Amino acid sequence: MSISLFILLSISEISEIANIIIAFFNLLFAGYIVFYQIRKDRKDKKDESIQQERNIKLQWFKELIISPNIPNIYHFYQNLEILVGAILVKDLSEQRRIEISDSIKKEASQFRKSFYDSLNVVNTTLHTNAKYNMDTLIDSIVNKIFDSNLNLNDQVLFDKEIGNLIINSKNGLIQLFYTYTGD
Amino acid sequence: MKNAVIDLEKFRTKGSRVFTGRDRGIEVRNASRIDQLETEVDFISIIIPTDIGSINPSFLEEFLFNVVNKLKADGFNKKISFQNEGRYKILSDLNEAIERILREETALSPND
């Protein structure tokens, strides 16, 4: 009988010890959850603050730089098409090629001053990408104007060789602004 | 007075009548050693081949990047000149390149 009581007491003690251990781990777990939640809340708050700041930046970027310049962007590409269209002439003289090339570079310079230089204030990478887009376009057009192997007075060839360059540049520029996230 | 001459004829792509592109500008800057020459001589003359139709600002911006940054516009115009006998006139492209280089430097400088 004394042996069975000992066993019973032991089981009771073991049960209490087990309860204490479970309670301890519950406490630890609850503490962890509280700690984790506080940390998560802080992180969420920080992320929300960053996102809010980014949204404000994007809003200013849109209102101060992009919206007022949308007509400017379309005007530039339309003007460029008109200026480049001057090469649709048979037997273009060397002097005329130089004049057309100069007028295109002048137009690009005005576009830089009136619009995309201001991107440098917002984001250096965005400005660099816009500048590279523009340089690639102007360089490609000038290269083609002085390529004596190309017969650019042919409208189909002109559209293929130059028209597509202008479309790609315009789409590339719009994509730059569309994908800008305010970082 | 020590003078140096850079003849762009030596650096042009065969058959081409233009100098365009940033990469090409860097290549010619290195090949012509213009940055080193600028420190060694009092005056540099750059000869433009007579049949050249255009030297684009993208090319000039890289070709002249270090010398313009060092000398600024006035110093550059005093020390470096272009000999230009053909129809193409470089002045407006050169001014555009100088302006772009100096603007870039201003934009990258930390605010005081």
C-alpha cells in the first residue's frame, strides 16, 4: 500500500511539475507572441511611413514635373518627326544633311533644358536613363542621316530605319516614368 | 610654349562621317591620351577631318569629360581649340557638351 501511495504521490508530483513546465512554456510563448507582435507593428508602421513618403514624392513628381511636361514631351517627338522628315528628299546635299542634323540636335538640347534636366532633382538614375534614351535616339538618327548606303527618301525605308527609332524612344521614356516608384 | 595636336582622323571609324556615342567618346579619350596631354602641354589643337558631318554631344561629353571638369569652360576654351576646315561647325555641339558636363558635376556635388 505504501508503495502504491508513493507511486500515486509521485504521479501527482510529476503532474504538478509537468503543469509548471507547461505554464512556463505558455508564458514564454505568450511573451514571444507579444514581443513578435510589437516588433511587427513597429515594422509595419515604418513600412507604412516609407510608403507614405514614397507616395508623397510620387505625387509631387507627377504634379510638378510630369503633368506640366506631357504636352512638351509629345511636342518634342512631333517636332522631331517633322525635322527628320526633311531627309525624305532625293539626292540630299551634304550641306543639307548637316543642317538637318544640327536642327535635330538643337531640338534635343531644348528638350533637355526645358524638361529632362529637372529629373536630376528627383532622381539621378531616372535623369541618366532619360538622357541615355535621348542620346541613343539622336545618335542613331544622325548616324543614319550620314550613312550614304541608306536611301532614306524611300518612305518605307524611312519608317523602318527612323520612324521606329522615334516610337521606341517615346515608349521607352514613358515606360521610365510609368515604372518609377519614388525610391 | 608646348603644343600638342590631336587629329581625329586617326580615331574615326573607317568610312564614317560622324563621331557619336558615349562608348566611342571614352575610347577616343583613352586612345588620344587627351587627359595626360592636358597636364603636359600649354595648348592642344584638335583637328576635325574636313568631311565630318557631325560630332554629337554624347561623344564630346565623354571625350572631354575630365578636361572640362578640370579646366571649366573658360580654361578649356583658352587651352583647347578645334581646327575645323569643313562645312560642319562644332561650336553649338561643343557648348552643349560643356554645359552638360558642368551641369552633371554640379548635380553630383554634395549640398553645402
